[in-house]
Amino acid sequence: MRRSKYFSRFLILIIVLMTVGCDQVSKELTRQKVAPEAFIPVVKNHLILTNVENTGAMLGFGQDFPPILKRFLLQVLPMLLLLIMLYRIMSKPNLNLLLIIAFALVIGGGLGNLIDRIVYGSVTDFFQIRLGILRTGIFNIADVAVTLGVFMFIFLIVRRKKLAI
């Protein structure tokens, strides 16, 4: 079935906006309702709710960089990359549906964290998973969206679907 380019663009925008919206609402609720550094077990000690402000990138990488370098690496460069990704997928009419969803999740998640960096100077993280010796870093909805999008993209590459990026 062939989709119109308008349907693809609409789907991309809906996924991006829903991802950003869910991410920003969850972060705002966390900032308002969860004390900084709190430890709230949601599912025994396996799913933890907390409130941590991350001034760096993933797992705090770059939080000690000089301000100008941090601004470039964590705000300017991601903004350029997200805009290029958005332009590329919006300009391709016949992309694989899963590829559209994957890129839209990455863009939405990236924008969610970028908004935090620009508005608050840090990213609000609030979930942690602990299963025996397996412990994740503290993350948020935007991180989940980016991770899911990347895994979908890898799956498509492994499956050797026609991606036509």
C-alpha cells in the first residue's frame, strides 16, 4: 500500500509532538511532585522513581565541560542534527513505516531533552530499573523514545529492509 507524503508528514509530526508532550508533562510532574534525590519504589525495588537534574549528556557525560563547549555539544549540535533528521524524513515520500516511526521517536525524544537543556540548563531524569545486578542509569521518557527509535532502526538494518534514507 502506498501512503501519501502528507500522511507520512502528519504521522511524523504527531509522533514527535506526542513524544515531546509526554516527556515534558512527565518531567514537569516530577519537578513538582518528587523531591530532588528522592527514592520512591514503584514496583518493589525494581522500578524506582526519583528526581535528578542531569547537567550533562547520557550518564552525566560532559557535565564538567566548559560552558561554551557544553552549549555547543549539548544544545547547538543536537539542534542541528535533529533539524537535519526532520528535514530528511519529511522530504522523503516513500519511507518504510517503521523507519518513519523510528526517526520520529528519536527526533521527539531528542527535542524533549533539548527543551530541558535550553529552558532549565539540565535534563530532568526520574526512572531507574533495578533487576538483580542489572541497574540502569536514571532516565526519562525522552530517553526511552530515543532508545526505542534506535533499536527499531537497528532492527530494520538487520532485517535489510529497503530504507531509502
